[in-house]
Amino acid sequence: MQAYLSVFFSAALALASSTLQAQPSAGVKPETVAKGLQNPWALAFLPEGRFLVTERPGRLRVVEGDGRVQPPVTGLPDIAAGGQGGLLDVVTDPEFAKNRTIYFCFSEPGPGTTNSTALARARLSDDLKQLEEMKVIFSQKPKVSSSAHFGCRIVFREVKGQGDGTLFLTLGDRFSRKEDAQKLDNHIGKVVRIGKDGSVPKDNPFVSRPGALPEIWSYGHRNAQGATLAPDGTFWMHEHGPQGGDEINVPQAGKNYGWPVITYGENYGGGKIGDGLTAKAGLEQPLHHWTPSIATSGMAFLTSDRYGPAWKGNLFIGSLKFQYLDRIEIKGNKVVAEHKLLEDVGQRIRDVRQGPDGLLYVVTDSPSGRLIRITPP
């Protein structure tokens, strides 16, 4: 009976997903702000119309509002660039105008060929040329020999519309260590929550559990390369499935999101993962999933009116595999429609953010990547 229910539930969800066919959206125009960026991974916004962009090979650049790409910012730590690793996400402190602090995550080298995801903070100098007072405030444990599945998205937490001085960091399962995503004695396949100084919040869900790492917020994740706050301040993220089963989740404190015990994907080349389950008691279901996989990356809710009322409140996620930006309509925490954008750009969409001007910006993952502004009709 359990197997039958699992198959039925999987089929029902697959049918629901299949009815949400992505429809082309016209009218917006991709405007190239800057080009010639090498595999840009993330962007943040600086005062006076400037941008801060990471390049995965290990460079941080300031891009002027007119598109001029400045020489690399100095002062970065050693970075284990290679495969999916390198310099990854970057965000500015909510009080950047006062403290000039940024946070960035990267693949941190360890002994031999090992590495792990790490999070650092630093002050961006007044002349925008170097990082000062750089300090690594969190390192994923353990370090392993892998060049894949680093996760690495940073989101500042809010409670009732106000920052609480903590942030979330997504951490991948490192591909070869997926079983560790179900264990609480490591940071593999987890979301962690820490203070801006690297401290552990006293109200984290596993602070008092013997044998559990206190930074853990949620677990059972695969490889989350997109995360953001919803308009109501709720933390959302998505994660790559294997062959199929990309997911949107809304991680709650202490909850288990199932990987690799349950998944809507299968092994590369075919074949079930584990017992082939899509549901199991005590494990959380995704809010939405894509099968086949679209290879999700980047994530942002639109809160501005710049594109008209139909777009306000929509969720935007990049597709690496199919090279489009997915505009997703959400009603009552359910995906009700999807619309493909930027298909004519012809590049992998790595990150998407809403700028201070209320417009959407993306970066494309290419050896000659672009920073693009999405101009309204």
C-alpha cells in the first residue's frame, strides 16, 4: 500500500506540473549593461548605480553604471577554483552605506585536494579597489575531495519585516556525500543560520541536541543555488535535483527536506535513487518541482511596480540547462503559471536580482558572460 501511495502521489504531482506549461512572454527587452565577464556567478548593488560581480574563477569586480568593468578587487582569500567551485555568491550588508561591509561565499581549499564552502565578510575600501579586514566567519565541515555541489547562496533573515542580525547560507551535498545530508553531525546538504559575525543564534533548532552541529537550520538538501526572501519575509530556496526533481522549498527550522531518501529525480543515465520514493512520513514535500530538470540558479521575487501589476509578486528563477529566465506566478504558495523570458539571449542564466531601481538584472554563465538589465515594455 505504501509503495502504491508513493507512486500515485508522484504521478499526481507530475501531472500537476505538466499542466503548468511555460508560455512565452513578450514585451520586455534585455539590455546589456556589461560584457566580457568570465563566468559571473552573482551580483550585488552598490551606491551610485554601480554593481559588484563575482567571477567563478576567483575574481571580484566593480562594474560602473555605464558598463565599464574595473580591474579585480584585491584582498580575496585563497580560493579552490575548479569545476563548480570558485568565488560564488556576494551580498552587501543591509547597512552597507554606513559600514561598507560585504559577505561572499567561495570554495575554500583544505589539506591535499579537499575543499568546502566557506563564508567571509570584509570591508570594501572607499576607492572600491580592495577588501579590508577580511575574515572567514564560517567553514562547512567536513572538507572533502570534490569539485561539485557547493550550494553557496546567502540571504539575510527577516522577522516581521526587520532584519534580525542573522543570515542563511545554503550548502550542497558535495555530490559524493549525499547520504550525509540526512545526518546532523556535518554541514553537508544543509541550510545553516549564523550571526553576521559567525556566531550561532541561541534559537537555532539543534543548538541543544547532542551530536548535532548548532549552525544547522534545515537538512536533507541536495544543491541549492538560489535563495531569497518572499515579500512577506519568508525564506525560500530552490535546489538542483539529479536527473529531474529540481525543487522549490520554503525551509523551516529543524525540518528534513528528504534528499536522498525522497526525490522526483533519478540517477544520471537512469535508475532509481535509494528505494525510489517520492514521499515518506516525516519528510517535507517541495512546494514545486520540475521533471525533467531545468537546472535552476538564481532566485528573486519582484516587489516593484516597474513591469505592471501582473508581474508584481512573481518569482524569477534562471534556467541553466534551457537558457531562459522563468517568470513564475505564485498564488497561495502554489505555482499556477510559468513564462519563459530571455530565450533569445542564448546563455545560461546564473543569477537574478531586483535592483534599487525596481528593475530585474541577471548575469549569464559564460566565458564571456553578460550583466543584463531587463527593460519594461
